[in-house]
Amino acid sequence: MNQWKNFTKGFFRESPTFALFLGMCPVLGVTTSASNGLGMGLATTFVLFMSNIVVSLIKSFIPDKVRIPAYIVLIASFVTIVELVMQAYVPDLFDSLGVFIPLIVVNCILLGRAEAFASKHDILSAGIDGLSMGLGFTLALIIIGCVREFLGSGSLFGLEIYPGNGILLFILPPGAFLALAYVIVIINRIRKV
Amino acid sequence: MEYIILIISAVFINNIVLAKFLGICPFIGVSNRVETAFGMTGAVMFVMVISAVATYLMQNFILVPLGITFMRTITFILVIAFLVQMVEIILKKVSPSLYQALGIFLPLITTNCIVLGVAVMSVDNDYNLLQSVVFSFANAAGFGLALILMAGIREQLELVNIPKGIDGVPIAFVVAGLLALAFMGFAGIV
């Protein structure tokens, strides 16, 4: 398979958030600011990249019947690594992401890619697929985070763009749903052209 | 009284779906029919109450005494996956009719973030056994309330002419946003 095509698919064509609608919880939950979205996205990308590679490495040793529990244990191990590293080096980000860090385990993107892609392809393709999907997910989080932060608190990545407080609604839960809905509408429109 | 406040706050004020954004996938995925929404709610409630007990015992009698609380994520997800599997097998034998009703939803629950999320939150809040069980039950009820409301609205939406671009997933999110807005009205009742 063409590796460049494999790498670019996650950003737009098969974007996990805007095309496949996988792993929507963090997309809504952590995107009150663009930098939170970036942190969450990179944490997920690391887990996705590593789990894809290892699943591809050990795919021939795992009995077919216990493959799903095996993948879950594998993913949970990498999530624990991320959890400990973030707690040690970026405690502020760790606190603001809260329960969503351990919940990377149950993000459907991870199990979905392990089952649908990594268990059927070689290490290189699986690794690139993990990077592509992870970065696509990060991009989606940043887009939603930017929209909400810009409309809600008038800043981007913590830098003030316009004075005042913005529309408070977009920082609150309903704003997350509305922002995501209209971003999907816009992206569907671009996709069609 | 403490438990009533816990329940009201988990169901209405900090609704797990509409305010904490857990369990969005089933919320969007199985909210097309009121009937399936009820089935899903039943299955989630069942598994969550059992897993609240199991994860509480796991945390306080294995992880804390051994000093390996960092293994929490791995152990909890394994306990939940094991429980779902076991519930499925037991239901199949003991109550085939209930299995018929809940069966297809059970495998989906392992990767439902509500179950793991609530287990982790109970531990983070230092709840005792009864509090964790009540907290899990209330959150499952909150999930059910949001899911059933959503399903009712979406059944009506099928009769409406929706512009092409916003039909499908986007309109579901708009409806969820308006529901969340309505639920914000509950803030401050306790």
C-alpha cells in the first residue's frame, strides 16, 4: 500500500472524528481550550502508535479467541505509562484532563484500529496508520478546541484575540455539542465540493 | 438525605452524558428507538451496579494494601470486561427472556466509557461501598434519562424535513446541545 496515502488518510478522508465518528467523548469533554485538545490528542496518538505497532508485532502469537482481551490489556498498559508520565511532567494538564486520561483505554479508535488494521498489516503500515489516525484525532480536537476557545473566551492557545469574555455558552457543555455539530456540517460541505 | 442529594446531582445537575460527556457513542448510536434505549439503559444499569461493588473491593482489598494503585486502569478494565462476559453467560442460562432483551447490548458495554469512568470517579472521590453503589446507580439512571429523552426526540425528528447538510449525526448533536442547555436549568436545585 502507498504509505503516503496511508499517512494522510486520517486527517480528512478517514478522519476518526469527522468521518468515522469514533471516540467522541474526549472531543466534547476536553476541548474547552485548544491547548487541552492538543495535550489529549498527543497522549492518544502515543498510545495508538505504540499499540498498533505491538499488535502488529504479536498478531501471529495471539490465539484468535482471546485477541480482544489481549488488545485491551496492551492498550491499558500504554495508557498507564502515559498516565504516570503526564502526572510527573505536566501535572497541570493532567489535572485539567482528569478522568479522560484513564478513559483513553475505552476510546473506540484504539480497539477499532487494532482490530481492523494493525492485526492485518505489517509493522510499518500499522505504525503509520496509528500516527495518521492519532494526528487526525489531534487535529480534530484542536479544531473544536479553537472554535470553543475563540467563541467562548476570546483567545487561542491562551493568547487573547479580542477583549471581553466572549460567549460563555461555548465553554459550557451545550456549546460543546453545538460547536461539534456545526463543524461537522461545514466539513461535510467541504467534502462534497 | 446525603444519598438523595447524590442521586439528584448525578441524574440532573451533573448528568453523565450531557454535562460530563461520557458515553457519547451509545448516546448517538442507539438512540433511534425508545425501545432500544430502554434495553440499553437496563443493561448498563445492571453492569454498572455490579462493577461498582467489584471495583470497590478490588481497589480497597487488593490495590491499596499491595501499594499498586497505579495498576488501577488495567485492573478495572479487566474486571469490567470479565464481568460483562460473566453477566452475559449467566443471563443466557438463568433468564433467557432477559437475555433476549439485553443480549445485543452487553458486548457493547465493555467499551462504554461510563462504566470505567464512574468506577474511576468513585475512587477519586473516596466513596465508601454504599456511596459507590448509589453513585453508579444514579449515573446509570442519568444515562438512561438522557438516552430515552434523546430517543423520543429523534423518533419525532424522522417526521420532519431536515436540510440535507445537517441531517444525521449533526442534527443529533444539535438536539443533544439543546438538551444539555435545558439540563443546565437544574443547576442550583440542591
